[in-house]
Amino acid sequence: MLRLNLRFLSFLLCISQSVELQAAPSVPTFLTENGLTYCTHASGFSFNPQTADAGTSMNVVTEQIYNKLFDIKNHSATLTPMLAQSYSISADGKEILLNLRHGVKFHQTPWFTPTRDF
């Protein structure tokens, strides 16, 4: 048994000596020609904020890629403005008026075309 372990250790030593050390890349590994690499503990299911309801997708989509109208402060349930600076609710509670932050660019899609800059 000892003889086998010594042979195995010798083998590992030979392999470790033959591995060449590579120079560190000059460009960070997360910046590539194809875009940005985002590392997380699991794969996201969707980049659509309307369908991202699982933990990883929700984190990536709602917190890293898209902005929300409001954020909620932990432990207080207080709304913090993000895209919407403020809001008002109609007297009958059926309408909410959102005042959007200026300078925000919205994506153009086949079903939504922004008519002006906000």
C-alpha cells in the first residue's frame, strides 16, 4: 500500500512539474468580445422581467439588468424611487399616476414605441 501511494505521489509530482504557468490575461476575464459574463450560482431562466419569478432570474433581471419603478427598503416596506420619482392614487383607487424620472431611455419594441424622451 505504501509503495502504491509513493508511486501515485511521484506521478502527481511529475504532472505538476510539467504544467506550464500561464501569464495573467491583460483584459479582465468578464469582459469579452462577445459581451459581459455574469457569474452566479445558477442559470437564469428568463431575461424577461415579466416572467422572471425564480430566485436567480429575479436577481439577475430585476436587480442587475432592468430598473424597477420603485424599490422597497428592507424591514420598513417604504418605497424608494427608482424610475418613478413619485406617484399618486386616484380618489376611487382605480388609477395610479406615476411621475417618471427624466433622462430615462426606453427600449423600442414591436408593441411599444416611445413617443418622446423622458
